[in-house]
Amino acid sequence: MEIGIYTFAETTRDPSTGQTITAARRLRDLIEEIELADQVGLDVYGVGEHHRPDFAVSAPAVVLAAAADHTKRIRLTSAVTVLSSDDPVRVFQDFATLDLLSGGRAEIMAGRGSFIESFPLFGYDLDDYDELFEEKLDLLLKLRDSERVTWTGEHRPSLSDLGIYPRPLQEKLPIWIAVGGTPQSVVRAATLGLPMALAIIGGAPERFKPFVDLYRTTAQKA
């Protein structure tokens, strides 16, 4: 069993002053938290992506790259990368760079996100919510598996035998699918043979066991 921590880097109120913690302080504290997690022997640290005033991280790869310089063995992952509203090429390049800086400790946790503010921010239509994720995940996996990529989709310009650099230190950059509790997402992760991160934001853990069972059954069939 591996044990880790993830955070959304919320800018909460400091009880000693009554003031809301600034993003600058929250990010400094976050690097110290990741460093401590590494020192006490935790296996992984995840950082979420939000585009709201009450969270300090909109660019997980940047924060994790800073943490890489303060840690030695802990794995560093997004939790999650909102892939639907991002460019898979840039996501891959960012995390490949993180992988090189960290000595092979980077992972990507791709999801659709629990908030929707990134869609209008980057010019995407919420009517394309599911299609965007499916298409961009397909491209991200091709980028991981091949140095040169030819790909065509509906929501991003095509790629014609283009090289994607830098390549990560790990032979295959780990990519997880983050699932919020919809059966379709569970089936997608299992069918693709990707590890699933099941987000339990509230409720008893045993309520989510059917999703684990569905994942395992679907993976065996696939």
C-alpha cells in the first residue's frame, strides 16, 4: 500500500490574524508541506488545479517543479490536471519537464475537474464537456507513447508527424484518470487500461466500492 496527500492549496483564513492567507504565503507553505511529506516517507503528493480566488494553484506543474528541488523520493502528481480545457501537448511537455527535473518522479492525474471556471476562461463550450475530455485524453496518450505523433481531432489543430519534446526520464509517463463517481468515467479508465483515482469528496468510502468493482470487472473484460 502507498500513502500520500493531495491538496487544492486553498487560501483559508489565518486564525491567528483573522486575515485570508495570501497566495504567495500559501505557495511558500505548500512547498514546505511537500518537503515534509518527503522527509517523513510518504509516497506521493498531489496538487489540484483551480482558477478561482480561493485556491492558489492554477499551474500544478510549476508548483511541483519547485517542489522537485526540495524533495528526493516522493512522487509528484497533479490532482487533477483539467485536461478538457488545456492543450495536451503543453500538458505533456510540462510534466515531461517536471519528470526530468525530479529524476523521474512525475505523474499526471487527468480529469474533467469539479469546477467549470476554466472552460470560459480558455474559450471552450460546456456543451462539449465530454467530447473535449475524450478527444484530448486520446491525444495525451499518443504523446506519451510516441515521440512523433500524427493525430486529427475536432477541438484542436491536427498534428502531422511532429516530434514532441522534451521526452520524460521515465519510459512511460504515468497517466491516471480521475473519476468523480460516474460509471462512464470508470468504464473509460478500465477499458484504456489506465489507473483510476476515485475522488471521494464526501460520503462514506464503502458507498464507492461498486465503482471499484465496475473498474476491475471492465478491465478484465477489456
